[in-house]
Amino acid sequence: MAKARIRFGISVRQRRNQLEWSQEELAERSGLHRTYIGQVERGVRNISIDNMEALAEALMLPLAELLRSDS
């Protein structure tokens, strides 16, 4: 099973693509920097729970949904 940060990053990217948003759009909506979003999506950033929550809210999903292993 992939690490939680990898699963989270994949889920963020999938949801962002579903919404047809760029990384810039998600960054603006979440209050995070675009390069940070890219690092999260690639799973190279060990993201804090607060930033996970900010992304989940911006993506209009419960945080738990972004952590599911079958996403």
C-alpha cells in the first residue's frame, strides 16, 4: 500500500482534474502556493494536517475522502 502522502497527493490531483482546475486555481482557493500544491500532488511534501484540511475544503470534499486507499 502506498504511503498516505502519496495517496493524498494522487487524490488531490484527481479531484483537481475533475474540477478542471489548474494548480494555480487550487492554490488560490486553498491559500497555498502553486509550487507547494505540485509537491503535494507528487507526494514529495510531508503535508501538515492544517494544509490537508485547507485543500479538502477548497476541493469541496471531506478530508477522509482524500485519504481513502481506493481513490
